[in-house]
Amino acid sequence: MTRPVPAELPALLAPFPDHVGEIVLALRARVLALVPNAHEIVWDATNAVSLVYAPSSRWQDGIVHIPVYTQHANLGFHNGASLDDSDGRLVGTGKRIRHVTFRKHR
């Protein structure tokens, strides 16, 4: 069963190019396929539209997040610094968060 897209998400994605919206929806589908019971929190943050997936309704409890930017979206891992990344795919230098960037294939 596919979870309906949150009512506010299409309006929040409208200012972005179509390919960015497609990336976001594909990442969303993949995350929900892996954690179908996660709470989905969607909001317009100061610097990016963000989707957060958490075991509770608190965004602070998030496990993964999808921030949306002008030409790409990231799949971020809240405790990504502790993940085994032997292939070096995760980006970030902070104490906790790491991400992978998704762009339109050229």
C-alpha cells in the first residue's frame, strides 16, 4: 500500500524544477518502503523544504531526512557519522549528520 503524499507537499515543491520534485518523490517512496510506519514530518525550513522520517511525531527524533534545494535533494542520515561508509559515499563533516546528494542525471 502506498502512503498518500502529504497535502502540503505539492505546494512546497511547486517552486522547484520538475526534476527536483521527481527526485524528492522517489526518495520519499524508497524511505517509506524501508520504514513504512515512520512518522512523516514536512515543513518549509528557512533554507530548504524538508521531509523528516521519525519513530515519533517529533522531527528531533528523525532517523533520515530529505532536504530539497534548487537543483538537487539530499538523503540525510541523522546519525550518519556512526554508519560504516567504507565506499565513502556519505558527505559531511559534522559530529552526527551525513548525506548523499541526488541530482538530475546529465
